[in-house]
Amino acid sequence: MKLGIMKTMALVALAAWFVAPVANAADDKHSHDHAHAELPTFGVCVLMPTKDNKARGTLRLMQKGDELVITGKVRNLTPGEHGFHIHEFGDRRAADGTSAGGHFNPAGHDHGAPGAHSHAGDLGNILADDQGVATVNVTTKDTALHFILGRSFVVHAGKDDLKSQPSGDAGPRVAVGIIGIGNESFRGTAKQ
């Protein structure tokens, strides 16, 4: 009787030894598939005014290969140039927009020289026309959509001089919006 139990246990152990690699391979395939999940290609950001400001707008983001294309409109600005940046936090709790933190700058680069974008969050300026409307059409290779989801766009009261530390002497934040995932249907159909 003991010999029969021992043979059965040996067969069970042998079967487990053969089945384990198959189960592990299935687990590996699952984790591998998950690790290569499709990255988002569309994003959206609704800019809301900070305290005592009226600037607002909608931005659409589209990942096209290694380029991130940002389009949209920002309204109720003073005519002229306004600093336009990606900031490190998607936090709108502070009435003045400061809870969005500083520029998104994962590599720790300086703000840069005139005419040059020096880090991922540095998108330069947008230009508001005489009606206070800025049309945004920016393409950057410095970051990808999946790196900035949950962060924020900030529009500043003044022009980014593209050199002063840390944010280009662009003045207070007049609008802040959190970057989220969008979908293809939003690509060109949303009203501003």
C-alpha cells in the first residue's frame, strides 16, 4: 500500500514538473503582452482660468510617431505672446495655479537660450491676436503623450523670454488644465 502511494506521489510530482513550464510560459506571455500594451495616441486638455483671470481653451494632443502635435485655441488672453508650458503636476487646487509645480523637466536641463526649447515642458510662446485668441499649433519631439498624461498645461500672463530661470520670466499663470486621454473622435470635431 505504501508503495502505491509513493508511486502516485511520484507521478504527481513528475506531472507537475512537466506542466509547470507550460503554466509559466502562459504567465510570461500574459505579462509580456501587458508590457507591450498599446500606448495612447490621443489626448485632451481643458484649460480653466486661474483666480481673477478669464483665459480658457481646449487643446488636442496627437502622438504621430516620435512627434507630439498639440493644437487648439486659448481665448480671453491679452493680445501678444504668452508662455506656454507643460508643468509637472496635474493639480489645480491652488487658485493661482502654482500647485501645478514647475516645468516638466525630467532631464533637469536649464531653461535655455533665446529661440531654443531646452526641456520637455518648454514649449515657448503662443500668440494671442487682437481679439485675445491664440491658435495653438505646436509639434515637439521632446516628449511623448504617455509621459505627460496627468500633468498640466499652463498659460502665463506674459511672454517667455526663453532664457530666464526657471520659467522664462513669463509672469503669473492665467490658465491651467490637466492632460488626459482623448480619443480619435475628438481629433478635429470639438468646438473651441
